[in-house]
Amino acid sequence: MPHEINNSRTVIIGVGQHVYRSHSTGESKNVAELIETAIRKAEDDAQCKDLAKKADTLLMVNSFSITDPDPFSELTHRLNIKPENNSYTWIGACAPQWYVNEMSARLASGQSRLGLICGGEALYSQKLKSTKGEDQGWSQSFPEKKDWMAGDLRDPLTALEIKYGLVLPLHIYPLFENSLRYREGLSLQDHLRELGEFCGLLSKEAEGNPYAWFEKGKTTEEILDISETNHDN
């Protein structure tokens, strides 16, 4: 007896990733440009040109680099697509995987035939603009939350954290590390050395990966050495 074909099975048919470094040109890119490049790579991976045009659902992860009240406008214009369903999340690190789950459910239920999940940031390009005295086009405050956004709409920070300025990971993670240090009975220097060695191993592992931000690995000593290019704040 022939096997029955399940037409609602979820299949990932193409993936694309892109990292833009403008060390030589100094040219900045906006987030829509970067996402478009990644999508073109996904089309190449799927060996299907203009695959994005067939997508009936566009799922975008929230980006700090997008200030347009319509986060879909520039990207859909660049791709020349008009998906029937658009979805954009609020802030949350689990959004990419949540979208995979959501898209799988849509495919299984027949609500969608082909979905495009994407996201990106252009924070380095924004930094380049600021060094040139140009308008960065964004602020360090959280993007405005809208009722139509998808996913978990809970605020990422508590009122107590905001009161004491514990907003960025730079402010919050040191508290975690200091708590761990105290529990393990380590001195500050011993804990820093442990972190430096740990991060050195991670850096060595990432070296050679075309998508790692630092193209050359950092040693433990380089990580621990505070300098103009390796800040302590």
C-alpha cells in the first residue's frame, strides 16, 4: 500500500544569513537592505529564484534599527512582494524560534502555504553614521509597543529595574556575574580570569566562521586587557 503524503508537513526549504562589515568602505546599510541580502541567500540555498514572491506570510522579528511606523514597507518594496499576512513581534529574544513554531502551526492548519521568517539589525551602520555626525535615525530607548504586534507583549523590564537604570545587558549582566562570583567564593581577579579564559575558548571556536563579528579570534589576555578598543564599560 503506498504511503499517504502529508501535504501539511512543515519543511524549511531555504535559509540565509548575512553579516555586513564596512571596515574598508565606511558605507552604512539600513536593516531592510541587510534582510534583503539574507533573503536572497535563502533563495539561493533553496535553488529557487524569486521564491520570496511566492510567500503568503511575512513574519518579522522586532528590530531596534527600524523606526518606520510601518516596519514592512521598505522590505516588501525591495522584494516586490505583497503577502496576505504580515506579523511583527515586540521585543523578545525567543521571537525567532516562536515564529518557527507559529509558521509550522499555520502550515499544518492550511492557513499558509509559504512563509518568510526574517529579522536583522543595522546597529553598526548606525554607529558609523554617528561618528560622521549624521543622524542615526534611531534612539537607545525601546521602540513603541503597538497592540497589533505579535507574540509576548509583556514589558521586558520591571519598574524597579527602570528606576535604577538597569536597562541594557551591560548594566544587568554584571549583577549576575557578581552573584555567581560570590557563590563560588572567587576573588574579583580570579573571576575575571575565569571569564577571560571561557570567552577566549568561545572566540577561538568562532574564528573562521564567516558570520562571527570578530574575524580574528581573541586570546584570554586580549580579552582581559582593557584598552581604547576593549572597554570596561
